[in-house]
Amino acid sequence: MSSHSPLTSPPPECASLLHPSLINLSFSFFILLGILVSYLPQHHRIISRGTSEGISPLFLLLGVTSGTCAFLNILILSWGVLGCCGKGVGGFNCVAGAMGVMQVGVQWVCFAVILTLFLIYFPRTPDNLPRPIPATGPSPQTATTVALLATAHFIVLVLTTFYFSTLHPSAVTKWANFLGVQSAVLASIQYIPQLWTTWKLKHVGSLSIPMMCIQTPGSFVWVVSLASREGTDWSSWMTYLVTGCLQGVLLAMCVMWEWREKKERKKAEMVGERTRLLPENQRVDEL
């Protein structure tokens, strides 16, 4: 008969949480803070421009649904670790064990905020412009549909997770792996509509280059962090490996368009300054 008492010490399965590595914990906190900070430039850019022009609604839909799958995946796989929080491991050790879930959760919420700002600052046609207007972007109906689909997807997955966890607990791990694969598939195609939108517009729009500069290398660092944590497997970090690669392609494209726009603006300013300094008769000839 075991002499273990849950009132005096944690159960054996929670022993791995009793002595967390301070180096790994500090690294995990750094990543968590980096995830939060990396999204702030994107939130600020949409708000400061007053428009979400240039952001693909399909990109947002795939990103939010991928994030939902990733969060539920790591939540299920880390459930045993999280369950140790109430079994005498201590608050500090509990936070250390839950860092992976916190990181994925913060990333998911921050991306969902982009979708919210996309809806709030959706580019609308001014009333004083003539009709009909050629369609150059998504319609308000498309934006609303994206939000509804993302919400419905979240509700369905939560209910399905609850169903497996209560009625078929032996299948929960398989369900978590399925969520991980689904998240990776959605993430793999997530950037395709945004790459196409940015290429078609030939400018950055409301996308934030600083955000991508932080997140692209950060994705690979995060992959290493998740892969080394308790309660995770390949299905937990594969999503961020895929998105890091695709986001790097989008970043390169945005830098190219931004550089080209700055070059054209500088050229236009030089022409304008030269025209201003010309005598009146030569200025007419220039025009």
C-alpha cells in the first residue's frame, strides 16, 4: 500500500514539476513576453491607420481556427501537468509547468484581436463616391461571415473536446493529435491568401513589418521551447514551424514593396523639388 498522502506531498506523476529549470523558465517567460509584444505593432498599425485595408479575411479565418486547434491541442496534452497545480506542487512550479499553454493561449488571443480590429476598422466606401464602385477588396458580408465561421469553429471544437474527455477519455490523445494536424494544415495554407492579397495590392497596407520581423525568427525559437516542454509532442510545435517559414516569405514580400514605395516617393519628391526651383517659364515647359 502506498504511503503517499496528497495532503503532504504531490503524487509521483507530478514529481517532474517540483524542480523546474530556472534557465528554461526564464527563457519561457521571455518567449511569452515576446509573443505579446510582437502583436502590438500590428494592433497599433490598424488602429493608427483607421483601416484594415490590405489584410486578407481568409488569412485571418485560417489563423484564428488554426490557433483554436493549437490551443486545444496543447491544453489536452498538458491537462495532466495542469492537474498537478492543485496537488501540492506550489504556485511557482505550477506556473512553470503551464508556460506552454500560456504561450499558445496568448498567441491565439492576440491573433483573435487582429480579427476583431479587422471588423471594427473594416474599409468602407465613402458615401460621397459614385456608384457602382469596382470591387477592390472583401465585402462587409465576407468580413461578417469570417467572424461567424471562426466563432462556430471554436464552439464545435470545444463541445467535441468535452464529449471525448467525458465519454471517451481513451480517445482524447488521438483527438489532440488530430487537432494538432488540423492546426498545421490550416497554418500551412494560412499565408497563401495573404501572400496573394499583398502581391495583388503591390503594397504593405495595414500589415505590420515590425511584427513580422519579431515573429519570423521568434517562431523558430518558440518551436525549440515547445518541443522541450513536458506534455507536448510534434503536433504541438509543428504549426509554428510551418507558419514561421511562410511568414518569412510574406515579410520578404512586404519589405520589397515598402522599399519600392519609398524609392518612388523619394524620386517624386526630388522631381517636385526640382520643378519648384525652376523659373516659371521652364516650369511650364516641364509640365
